Amino acid sequence: MRRSQFLRLLAGGAAALALPPALRAQPAGYDFRFTRLKYDSGDWDVDARMPSNVITALIDYTDLRVDPQEHVVALADPKMLEAPFCYLAGHKLVEFNPAERRNFERYVRNGGFVFADDCNHDIDGLFARSFERQMADIFGPRALKRLPNDHALYGSFFRFPDGPPATSFELNGWGDDLVHDYLKGIEIDGRLGVLYSNKDYGCEWDYDWRNKRFLAEDNTKFAVNIVVYALTA
């Protein structure tokens, strides 16, 4: 979707009509709120400054009415089912308890969107192995697939013709010493419901906002694409 089309969609209150039914119940006055998922296993509370930078980018580049606060909601809490977008990250074990598993599956199958980011930026660390195992248990062993670099996600607002942008952590040789030229995802009825990254975008976007002026290119532009895709696909 072109930026002009997206902004026309927002004009006249049409944005709510474009959202899946499960995602329409937002707090009055906002089109979007950033929801971080808290889960019992592992370390969910990473990259504390990242949400504010993503929120600022959405305010700078779009006409979305964005809640300025990050919201932390337990994955086991039914309130997470009302979120238009959820972020789940960590370095350690991901092992859902029954309530967490039930909500995760219900949320994704009913039109929700989860952006899961491996803070280890590797493909064989504890977070990667355990999260991928959870996805296989819930959605099937072949559900999590590589996304082609011409996926709609890469043109939902800004254009990323080469697919997902690299992060400085990959380029510096940390983690598994690989630059991952793809992301993975789980599609439900032709729509991406889980976006999974080994690229550590959370850390890439976790900086003091005053340092943003030193970036040659605003690296949070890709975050805008992720959110716009979540709201409009």
C-alpha cells in the first residue's frame, strides 16, 4: 500500500473498518498502541528505549493517532487479545504456559499480529530454538517460513526492495556472525500473523532519542513498515 493510500484510509475514520474485528476495540482517540508481551519464562523486559523510538517514528511519518505510552500486558491476560500489535522479545527460554499458549494461538488465528525478535541475533541460541519450537507446537512444524524479499511488508509504507535491512549487530559480527537476508513468518488465511526476526531490531532501535540525529539513515523506518502492515494487511 502506498503512503498516500494509507493516509486516505485513515482520513474519514476508515482505519477502524480496515482492521480485523478482534482489533477494533482501541482506547478512545488512538489508532495504535504499542503492546509488549510479558511471559513467565525468559527475559521479556529487554530494549527499554525501543518502544518510544518506534512510537516517535510513527508520529513523525504517519497520521496515525498513536498512544505515546508503551503498554506491558501479560500474554496470559485476555486483555492482550484487544491489541492491534504485540511485541515479544528476549534472550532466554520461551516456554509458554497453557494460558499463554491459548492466548497466543487465539490472538494470531483471529487477526492479531506479533512481532517476535531474537535479542541474541542468532539462529541457534536459546531464544531462537525455544521460540521456534513453540511456534511448531502451536501452528505446525512447517508453519514458520522464510518471507520472500518482495513480501508486501517491505512496501507497506517505505520501500525496502532488498528485503529486511541489516542491523549493526549483525554487521559487527556478533551472535552467529551471519547477516540474515530474510525474516520468517506465519501466515493465517494469507495474512502474516507472526513476524519473526533473528536480526535483533529491538537492540538496533534501543538508543537515546537524542542520538538519532547522528544516524545517516533513520533505522526506525522499517518499524513503521511493520506497524502499518499489522494495521492494514
